[in-house]
Amino acid sequence: MTDWTIRDERPGDEVAVAALLRDAFGGPGEAALVAALRDAGAAPVSLVAAADDGTIVGHVLFSPLAVERGGVEIAAAALAPLAVDAAWRRRGIGAALCETGIGRCRDLGLAGVTVLGDPAYYRRFGFDPALAAPLLCPWSGPHLMALEFAPGALGGAGRLRYHTAFEDLA
């Protein structure tokens, strides 16, 4: 039995989510990114893990991402950021946030999801650095991974176009 649940982020969670992100990442960058995406209406999947007492102990956001290939745009999502309060780690919260969010992206009919992170962690969800290798963006490299929902949906050369809120992180 868990002492937390996953739910959609809702109005009133913003301050707690921002504090969690500042603590988890050691600065304001990710909190500012989430606020900018939220304010732009570019956070179709934003989930929190809430403790039984209502405290926000985890957060994940998936934002719109276009894969541009041969003049065609393929709708996908970018997972960023994912954070769990240090005192609540190793309870499966990050995994539950990822799995729930990935499922929501699939349900939205998106082609797949990209993430920039530790391959040792994200491979368990099906993310693959090799699938992302031919995709160009400011974060291209061994830590950029992709997960496609149908074979060939994201595979091949292309350019990733993130929401403009990501420009401050590049």
C-alpha cells in the first residue's frame, strides 16, 4: 500500500510544484520552464504525486514536441522535467509518474516521447538513445532518448522542435 497517489496537476498546485522543482534541481530553471509552459497552455500532461496529507512530493510534465522530417511534422511529446522530493525517493513515485504520463501521451494519439536524462533510469520505460541519435536538437547526444508508440513513428533523421519556453535552457 502506498501513502501517495498520482493525479493531474490542478490550480493551486503551482507554488508547491515550483518549490519541489527548485529543491530537486538546485535552482529556478526547471520551475521557470514549467511555469512558462503552463502559462502558454503547452502542458497537456502535467501530473503530481500527492502524499496522503496532500503535500506534493513529485511532478512530471510532458509538453508538445514536433518531429520535423521532410517538410512533415509528427506530433510527439517531451518529458521534462521529472522530480521527486528527496525524502520520498525510492518508493516508485518517479516510475509511476513516468508510466502514467507516457500512457496519457499514447492516449492523446502522439507518435512518441523524448527525454533528456540518464539512460540507466529511462530505458526501463522503453526509451532508447539509438532511436533518438538521428534526431537533431540542442540536446542531441547520448542522454537524449526516444520512445515511439508504433514501430517507425519516430525513427529516422529529423529535427526536434521544442516549445519556445525551452530556448532559455539550450
